[in-house]
Amino acid sequence: MKQDIALVLKAQILKKLRRRAIWGGCHTAFDELPKSLPKHFRGQARKAAEELISEGLLMPKQTSYGLHVSLNPQRKADIDKIISDVLGE
């Protein structure tokens, strides 16, 4: 069950960034990623986002004011597949 939740959270994060067109050079604060999710999932969403970085689906960018991330444009097909398979969109 926890694995299913983690997969859905990953897909939700990817969908949010895709909808906002956060690809490549355009980036957003890492701390903003879980804000659109229910409060009781925010801790798990943070871990899911860290896993997305390690999987190469999110690209990290360290700034003087904190960690920012963007979608990896080279993995666009993988990102679209995850979103469509998990969320059916």
C-alpha cells in the first residue's frame, strides 16, 4: 500500500510541474512541491520528490536561497508515461 501511495505522489508531483511547464531552465523551489497535496501526505511527498531526483526525472539546481528543481526534458517520454499509467491522464 505504501508503495502505491509513493507512486501516486510521484505522479502528482510530475503532473503539477508539467502543468506549470517547469522544464529544464525554468525551475521552482523544492519546498513548494508538496504544497498542493493534503497535509498528511507532505512528508511522504518530500521523500517521493527526493526519489524523483535520484531517478533523474527531476533536475536539481542549487541556488543561494535553497534547492530548486525542474523536469528533465530528456526524460519527457518517461514522465508522460508515469503520469498516464498512474493517474490515467
